[in-house]
Amino acid sequence: EYWLGNDRISQLTKIGPTEVLIEMEDWNGDKVTAHYGGFTIQNEGNKYQLSVSNYKGNAGNALMDGASQVHGENRTMTIHNGMYFSTYDRDNDGWLT
């Protein structure tokens, strides 16, 4: 595993159409995937805003629809599409920490 950093990921997504594939495996060895045909991270001036679209997969569309087991306002907190990147010293997500 290696983290490129938000600046580099933002630059890569500006070169042309970008997609992302997320592969996950649980403790039992069951595997699921989430493929987003559209994926961009904005630059620092735009708070590294995330944009995803065109979901395909069997993991559940959590980035766009939120956590399916959570309801109401709490579910809204789990939707990541359109959200800004936050760190411990830069709270950009609009929710109390």
C-alpha cells in the first residue's frame, strides 16, 4: 500500500477521464468490488472535493448512496460524493467533530 497524496491524485484525475476500482476482502475471504467509471479529486483550492459517478459492482454504492444500514441525517453523513477532504487540523466536511 502507498498513498500518493491528494495533490498527485488531483493532478492524475485532470489528465483525462479517470476511474477507480476498489477491491475488498473480509476475514472469511469473501471479495467484493466497487468500480466508479468517473472519479476526480479537485485541487487544494477546492478542498480536494471528491466526485464519483457510474458505479458498478457488488460492494454497494456507499460513496454515492451512503451506508445502507444507517437512516436519516446519520446516513447523509456517510455519503462521500461531493464532500471535501478533512484532516484533524482542517475540518472541511461541515460536520461537528
